[in-house]
Amino acid sequence: MRERVVVGLSGGVDSAVAAWLLVQQGHEVVGIFMKNWDDDDDGAYCASNADFVDAAAVADVIGIELEHVNFAAEYKDRVFAEFLREYGAGRTPNPDVLCNAEIKFKAFLDHALRLGAGKIATGHYARVREAGAASDAVGGARRFELLRGVDAAKDQSYFLHRLTQMQLARTLFPVGELTKPEVRRLAREIGLPNAAKKDSTGICFIGERPFREFLGRYLERAPGPIVDERGREVGRHAGLAFYTVGQRQGLGIGGVREGGGVHAPWFVAHKDLVHNTLHVVQGHDHPWLLASALEARDTSWIAGIAPAAGAYTAKTRYRQSDAACTLAPDEAGFALTFATPQWAVTPGQSAVLYDGELCLGGGVIANATTPARPAVLPRTLSPAVPARALSSAR
């Protein structure tokens, strides 16, 4: 059926091809460029003006209208404020997950509906499937499922796991059935001006700038000790909010052993908020970095209700393979127990559950069980390591 579809045109190739596909299918297509960040949007870090020019050029080639809409106020209230709260509490949030739930599929959807849209569309690599009758708990006669994108390397269902039945019912993902090389090929054949444009990475308000420098504009620094597994102070941190579990770069510690030989790299293993202490270990596969289980809160399930307890797979970060796990839902959220310990499971990140190609939803990681790490960690029990043994290796 021919519908009025409002497409989020970001200036990138994925949303551009999504819009073109919808035009080919006979829909009445309108483009919307979403501006989500106003602060310092005049430099190299967040160049939304350049993205808008690219989106306008795409709309001209495809032959659709393009509207520029500013959601910066909504983004600051619904996404960035939560981003700062989570970092201030010592956790590591994923603002892209919240942006999808609150901006791209809420503020944008509301705006599109006011324009008379039947559906919205984006360039995400994911798929929506209507699955038939719904349970009484969900309500209504239609039920929608969120599926992984066909291109496993580009699948973005992880970032979309908080979408609701209402949002999915109104959403199209035209490139979800394609691979990235196929999207690039189509863009070249169509003659899109952004066919070779580099994919954007990260979130707009940070861009390529130094992360600690950016965060320091909004959060106070509270320096404290960096302690190794033996309780020795091996350095000083700038504030726990500026570090995350599994972090290797930017610790400012390293050097060579007395007598020669290079140290194994240091990684953040734990943040002790009570004592303002950063615990680090050496080696990527150190046991303190491996978690056998986790607990998650602030859950969101695609079907509207939690899946039954049992065996599934899960991701605890976007760029990782699925991990076999056992789900145990409870009133507060859910627990996952892993068949194989997972590396650097990080409070604040999302644990997203899958049943084959079906994304079931997930929650925010509250804590992780790391059996090798003692419940009470040593804190500067041994003398500080001599400075000559920790000459800077940044």
C-alpha cells in the first residue's frame, strides 16, 4: 500500500538509500534532517551543518522534500542529562540506545505523525516483522518483532532494543535486508552524492575530540589513587567518572620492570566509588576482567513482557559476538549466567537478549559477578611502586 513515509535523512549513505528504496516502492516520501546538538556545533567535532548539506543534496537527487527540525532541547533533556547522571554515578551509559528510544523513535515519530505520516523510516540495519496475534499482556491484535539486520557485521538491533510495539508498528528499516556493500553499490548506481561518504562513528556531541576533555566540561574532577591487585598505588586518576571497565588507554601508568622487560598493558578492572579508588590489572585476559554473570535493571522488552526463563544468547556491548547464557527474570529486572565468562562487563551498558535472529529486548547492567576478584579489594596495602619502575608509557 502506498503510504506517506517520513524518512530520517542524516546525510549518510544508509538513510539516503533507504529513502530511495521507499520512493521506488511508490510511497510518498518526505525527508527530515534531525539536529540534536547545538553546543559548539561550529567546529570539526560535530559538523551537523555539513551533514545537512549532504542530506539536502540527496533529497534533490531523489526528488523529495526535506525539512530541517531541531530536537536539541529534547536531546539535552532526555538523553544528555541522563548521560551525565550515569557518568557522575560511576557507570558507563550508552547514549545511542537512549537517543533511539527518546529522540529518533519518539520525538521524531511524534513530529512525523503530525505531518500525516503513516510510517517513519531510518537507515538502521535491522528488520521488523509482524508476528500475528498478540497476548492480552501486550494488547491489540497485532504483534511486531525486531529482527537482526541481514548484514551481521552491521546489525544495529542492539541499539534498538528499547523500542515498543507502537514504535515498531510505525517503523520501516528499508536497508535491513541489504548488506553494506550492496547499499554502497546502489548509492553509486543511483548517483547519490554521498555514495562514498565515510560512516559516522560515535555520538555527535563528542565526535573525535578527547573524551576526558569533553566530559570535564560538565563533571567535576575528583582525583584519587590507582591501585593494582596487590594494593600498591601505581598512579593517580583524574576522577572515576572519566574511566570505564576494560579501559586501556589514558591511564598514565606503564613503564618497564626493574631489570628489564616490558610490562603487560594495564586495564581498568573496578571502580571503588566509596574510597574513590581505581583498581587496575595487567593483561587483557586477567581473571578480574572476566564476569560469569550479571544483573540488569531498567528493562525493556520488545513484546511488552519478559521472555520465559531459559537459554538464550546476549550481547553486553555492541561490538561483540553473541554469548550463550541463561536468563532468570525477576521483579527488579533479570540475571544472566554465561556459559563462558565475558570480558569487561560494564555497569551502565546494555545487556541485550536474543533468540536466534529475534531481538527480545534487554536492560541496563547494574553489576557483574567476577569470581576471581575478591569482594573486598586491597587498597594501598603495599608501598607505592617506585617512580623509576613506572616511567610514563602513554
